[in-house]
Amino acid sequence: MPIDCEFLGGGHEVGRLAILVKTGKAKVLFDYGMSATDPPKYPAPAPPIDMMFLTHSHLDHCGMIPWVTARHDIDVIATTTSKKVGSILMEDSIKVAASEGYPEMYGKTDVKQALGRFRDIEFGDTVPVQDMQVRTHSAGHIPGATMYELVGKRTTLVTGDLHTLDTRLVSGAKPVKCDNLIMESTYSGRNHPDRLKTEYEFLKKVHEVVDRGGKAIVPAFAVGRTQEMLLLLKDSKLDYWHDGMGKSVNKVYLEEPQHLRSAKRLRQAVSRGREVKNFQARQRAHDGEVIVTTSGMLDGGPVVSYIEAAKEDPKNAILMTGYQVEGSNGRKLLDTGTMEFHGVVEKVECEVLKFDFSAHAGHDDLVAFAKGCSPQKIVLCHGDHREALAEELRKEGFEVLLPMNGEKFVL
């Protein structure tokens, strides 16, 4: 039975992923996110569907779910972790839209209604929808991230965001044999440096900063990256603090230990550090050795005040831990040594470095994963430079499709 597909967003770009799939009687949607650009970008409007499947809780995959559930009478399939963390991010996006003057795409009532439509699943479950069966698998990436396998005479695997490496936080994804593979390609043409070497270099730099009398400010995404940094700092003798939305995500992850590589180690990492709970604690954190805080791209959150207080002392350091999108304060800091404080661009005198702690599979890892799945057709999405990965996969004998947003294709 052929499967009709279309990317409503996230096809030839990173962000706002939304995949519409029709098979037989079933019409389903995989993810419905928004890109937190300036201004934000949204997927094309979703038509009536039977059910929605959420791969994970990053905003570019879950951010527009309340828009869908406000218009369509559907259930949303996701792990409990993705639901809980997604609710934090969806509610935060309302605040961001208000503070930045963006149009409000939905309100708190819509988020509450959406959360009431979620149906919890665990890895290994099978969900029926019309004449289709959908089986769930771990995607690595972050806790609760899910790949979906459409089961039938011909099977199709939708990866969402994917990581095959075992990190301190989660175990890597394993290939699933399938006929069709719809796979992310964020790091097409690029590989990550050795993870253990990156961790060593990061800790070495933190100690160097502290030994010279400075403090290390570690901007980190609240979802996944904050917890990786805390786990990395756990066994050091460093005095580290954690602030921002990551605190709420820590609580969710510890409530859902089944999606962690080691809940015990994360609990130790959180309790070993000092959590900023109020204004007085935030003042004390300024005197700490290491501060792990949001936002990861410096576009708001407590990190701005920490950097503002530290920016004139070259003994201090800002250690970036994630990708900095074009137009973000973090990208401006990396490229120019300046960033915006309260609408004013100022020079930052302290040391600035970037470390690659990506939660996405690199180029070679994506090739190896695809070969392990051994599909007949591969569809690449969620990438700005898909051609490099497509070229190598074609050399391996795979048929590779590179659909644009809004372009219908058949599997």
C-alpha cells in the first residue's frame, strides 16, 4: 500500500518539523513545531487528521501542538517525559511571544486543552490508528525522544531527531529494519569531535578559568544540555550552580527515570550542585566557580545577567555548549565578541569558547544508522545541507529523496 507524504515544515530546513502521512484510511501527523527565529516561523496549516505523534519535546517539534488540538479533535501520542517537558516549553513560548511582541498563536487554555489530549506511550508499544499500526522505539537525542515505525507489508520508520551515541544522559538509538526511512539530516556533511575528548577539554578549560581567579558561565539549553553539563561536573570538586528553566526539566526527568541512562547519577548531579531558587541565591551564584544556566543562545533568561556582571573581567569565561542559530545573541557573541544587553550592544571582554555537545547524530553516524536500517528508500529532512548526506547514501546504493516543504511524495 503506498504512503502519501508531505512536509508542512522542516523538510529542507532545520526547525518547525511537521510531517503529514496518509496511508489507506489513516491520516496522521508527526510533530508540529515552530522555529524560534526572529520572527518565529511556523509550519503550513495542518489539515484534518486522525492522530498526531510527537517525537520529542524540543520547541521545533512540539511548539505548535496547541494550535492543532484547538482545531482538530485528535489524540497526541507521546512519552510522559515528552508531554511534561513539552508543556513547560509551550507555556514559555506564550511568555516569549508576549515579551517580544510576536502574534499569539495560542493561549494557556489551548495548552491545557492540548495536554488533555495526550496519550502516554513507552518504547516498544504499538498504537493502532485506523488501518495502521505504529510501533515506538527510542531515538536517543534527549530523554523520552521517540522514533515511530509504521508497521505493514512495507514498514516506514520516522526518526525525528536522532542520536546513536551513548551520552551521560541517555543511551543511543539503534537501527530498525524498514523499507522506508524518513530521517533527520541536521549534521549532513559534518561530524562531531570525539565526545570524551570534548568532555576532557571542557573540564580542563573550566579548571583553568577557576585557577586564574575567574568564573565559568555555561549557557545550556534547558532540555537535555543542562542535564549533560551537570552530569559532567558532578564528579569534579568544582562549586557549580544551576539556574533557569533547566531546573524544572531536572524535576521532570527525575520523575521519569525510565527514560534516563542513570537516574541515580542525575539525582546526584542535581543535588551536588547548588540550585538558584531566589534572588539572594542568584546573587551568591555570581561568586560561584561555575554557573550552568539558560538560555542556551543568550536570547534571554538568567544567563544575560550573569554575563553582564562578568563581561568586563578577562579572567572570566563564557563556555558555549550548543549550536548558535543565525541572529541569536550567542551567534553574535561568537562572531563579533559583542552581545546585546537591554537593547544595547556591548563588548564582552571575557574569554568566549564553544564546545560541541550536540545531541544529534553526526554525518558518519547517520550513514551507519541508515545502513543498519537497510531501507529501499530514504527521505532526508530537518537539514540545511542535505545534499552531502544524500550523495554518500546514494553511493551506498540507497534511493534518496530530498522533498521541499509542501512537495508531496509517495513511499
